[in-house]
Amino acid sequence: MGKSTNTNENSHPEIPKECIAGVVKNEGPDFEIEVKKVPVPEIGPDDVLIKLNATGLCMSDVHFMLNDWSMPPMSAFGTVCAGHEGSGVIVKVGERVRNLTVGQRAGIKPIWDVCGICDQCKNGRDNYCPKGKHTGLHVDGSYKQYITAPERYTTIIPDGVDDHIAGPVMCSASTIYTALKTSGLRAGQWACFPGGGGGVGIQGVQLASAMGMRPIVVDTGAERKALVEEMGAEAFVDFKEVENPAAEVAKITGGGAHGVFVTAIQAYPTCLDYAGGRHEAVVVCIGLPPDGKFHIDVDPNRIAFLNQSIKGTLVSPQKDIDEALDFARRGKLHLKPTVVGLSKWNESIQKLKRGQVAGSVITVISMI
């Protein structure tokens, strides 16, 4: 969909009073998603209103609804809808909005807004803004048909990028892209993805391949093996079929991976082993485990003698999301998500919670 020439806030499609939403029930270990009608939010003078066509389902959503991270629960902020991988179109703009217009395609990402004036924001690290508002925690997220966004922090989706791809780029693809950039890996070096058959890892495989790296995935099952190989993985190590997966990775890579990108939280206790004896190897922590679980036991002697390092990344700054979208525009992301309608929303999020999803899941909000 192209841009509209309308800029006045009154020049917009007819907007209903209520909209469809996936509302969290029983916040905590036994949470569920209930599909119901909620009021369409009102926009402020500097905001836009986005009608979402689709939303990705992400493990961060699960953690917010489980409330198993060391942060206040969603309900403490009055939030009832999780989600931060939305794709849709702007249907209304506030009176002070000058650069965005009705009809432009737009996305909802993990950070809803930032202060714009702190050192992190000024240095292109807005994803670390200490006053940042997290979508689906501090404010309602993309499990909602209509959602507001501040003009200054709205991401525009380029033409040619399907909603089913654009939604996950808002978080999973851009998050792993930022991790790949942060690692400093060069073309020709091995990038290992423990849990690479999941939603974040599978896009990491594609992006690493597009950036000239050599992806190797540690995961399990024929379905995930076929998926990651189709998406560019040079090798697949099934941790249920191989006695020592780390030794197998070292054998394939000739000594160990140059970079280990941990999206599967269960892999943290053994993640350094995938780097083997590789000098200057880096482990990048991406997946966020429940509070107090899945730590890394670090031997300082190993880190010192091999000059290895451990880094962490947290979602993406706005510029990296734009760059990840450009990979999608150029056809470098061929995500093949499982697409479900509203009737399968809760079932799908429960499968994700149990680790039973290969690749990504998209809920199309207009589908039953």
C-alpha cells in the first residue's frame, strides 16, 4: 500500500468504537489469551493510530504474561494485551503529526517510545533508553487490532515486505541482526545458533548467511533440521542424536564457532562449549530466561588464555530495525511462518510456551 496525501487527523477511514484483542487472563503460570472486544484507543496530538493486520507471537510475550522476570507485572501498568511484532497501516494521525500520513504501512516493535535525549538515545542505542516504554508491558501491545504509536518512534514498513514477514522483523529478525552486528563476526566465520530452529534463530540463520557468515544450528527434530537447512544453515547438530553436541560443532567448524548466539535459554549452561578452543570467540546472550535460571559458569582462565568474550544484546535500536526491513525488502528473509486465526490464538501461544513451535507463528487479526 502506498502513501496517502491526507495529513489532517479528520481524513481517515471509518474507525469503530471497539476492536478485536487478545486479552491476557489469569496473569501468571496459568495465563490464557481470551479474544474479546476492547475500546479503540484515542490518539494524542503527536501520535498515530495503526490498524494491525497481523502480529507475531514471541517468547517475550509469554514471559510478560507469566510474570517470571524480575520486573513489575503487566497489570501494574494497566496493560492487558501483550505483543510487539505488529504490522499494519496508519488510519489516523494527530493534529501535530507532520511526517506520517494515513495510508502508510507501519509496525509495532518491542520499544514503544524512548526519551530521545539521554546518552543512549543520542548515540543510536535507543533500545537501552532508561526511560524506554516496553510494548506489551508498559503499554498495550500488538495483540490488539488498533494501537497508538508516537510519530517520532513509529517504524515505517517499506513496500514489497509482506505483513507476515514485516511483523517478526519488528523483533525477532532485528534482534538477531543487532546481535550479529554486535558480535563483530566477519564473512566466512562460523555463527552457531543453539535453538536455531525457533523464531529468532531461524531469522539469524538467514541474516548470517546473507552477511557472508557460515551458520550452524544446534537443535532437535527432522522438522527443524529441514527448515534451517532450507534457510541457509551449513550444518545441523541434533542434540538428542549426538552424544556430545559441542564436540560435534568443534569438529565441523575446525575448532569451535567464532560466534555463539544464544536464543534458547536452556543452552546457557553449555553455550561456551560451542566456542571450543577458538581464539577471540564471542558468546552473545539474546534469550532472556526466567529470573534466577540458566546461568553461565565462566572459567576466567579460559576467557583469558583464549581471549574469548561474552556480550549481551537487548532487542534493537530503530536504525537496526530499518536495516533488517531492508534485508526483507531485498528478499533476504524468506520467513515461512505458521499463520493462524483468532480461534487458534491461545492454542498457539500455549504451544510456544511449551517449546513446541518450529520457526515463527503469526496471528492474522482479521481471520477467524
